[in-house]
Amino acid sequence: MLHLLKTEIEYYKYYLGGIMLLPILFLLFAMLNIHLFQETYFLKKYFWSMLVGIGTYALVFILWTLRKRELRERIFASLPLTINQISIARGLFGVLPFLVVGIFIELLNKIVHDEQVIYIHRIFAQLGMMFIFLMAIDLVLNSWNVFARLEIFLRVGLILVLMVLILATSSSVIYAMSSSILKPFGFGGEEIYFYIWGLILALIDIIIFTKRKTFFD
């Protein structure tokens, strides 16, 4: 299983490297407290936050969509691996980019200029919400394949119920753990709970994945 995970990381090493490059660049500019666009307040204040945020989200999303499009589980199914090993390795691969980047960004709080801390909270929170969003999508897709042998109306009905349940619980977690969520920069530490909820969804996703009967749906 660990060898499979190592192979996956090696396969996507350039994308993973790109994900880490942006936070490193942000660290350098934040430590130097560099501002651009001196005449434009919004860009002067938030330019690096916007750049790093959009770039990080895009690279993580590209990584996920490439893997889904290639359907690499079909290849893994031909290897002498159990469904549990494939499922755990797959889950860890999906979780690791978010956790590594999230931990790195959170550590910046200890070393960057005070003025930049609010940017870090914002990026950390948005990355956490993206983590929840992608885990929820993967959970729904895997559940659809698990219910493949059910009648179509029952299958659709169960998926709709699952989607509503995930949407309601995820929204409740984000709202409950962000007392100032309606304010533009209200985050201040509670973002860690976004990752905890994302990990719970990932664990459920791993369990659901082990119930699949085929990799060729």
C-alpha cells in the first residue's frame, strides 16, 4: 500500500511541487512585507493573498481532476492488492496535498509580519472549504457506484438524500465554526475544524470505496 502511495506521489510530483511553490513564494514576500500597486489600495493590500489563493486552489483541483479522468483505480485493480489497500492509499493521496499545504500555511503565522497574518487565515479557511467540497463530491461519486445494482429511481433517490445530508452538515460545520463568516476577513483560528470535518468525510469516503463491486463503472 505504501509503495502504491509512493508511486502515485512520484507520478504527480510536478503538480505537488507546484502546490508547495506558491506558499513558499508567499512566505518570501510576506516576510519582506512587499507591496505592489502602491496607488491601488485593494491590490496593494491583497494582491499576494489573491495570487497564492487562486493558484493553490487551481493546482489542487487540477491534481484531483487529472486523477479522476485517468481512472487509475482500473490499473490498480489488476495488481495483487486488496480493495482496502487501494482504498486507503487512494484516500491518503487525496488528503495529503491539502494537509501538507494547510500545515505549511498555518505555520506561517509564527514567522510572517503581523500585517500578513489575516491573509494566511483567509487562504487557510478557503483551502479547508475546498477540501470539504472535493471530499463531498468524491463521496457522492463513490456512493453512486456502490448503489449501481439498485433500481435507477432508488439509486437517484439515495444519492439525492446523501447530497442534501452532506450539504446540510458541511454548511452547519462551516457556519458554526466561523462566528464571523459573514464578514470579509472573519477567520481567526477556527479554520482547523474545516480540515477535521474534511478528514471525517475522507474516512467515510474510504469506507464507501471498499464497498464497490467494480472499477469499470
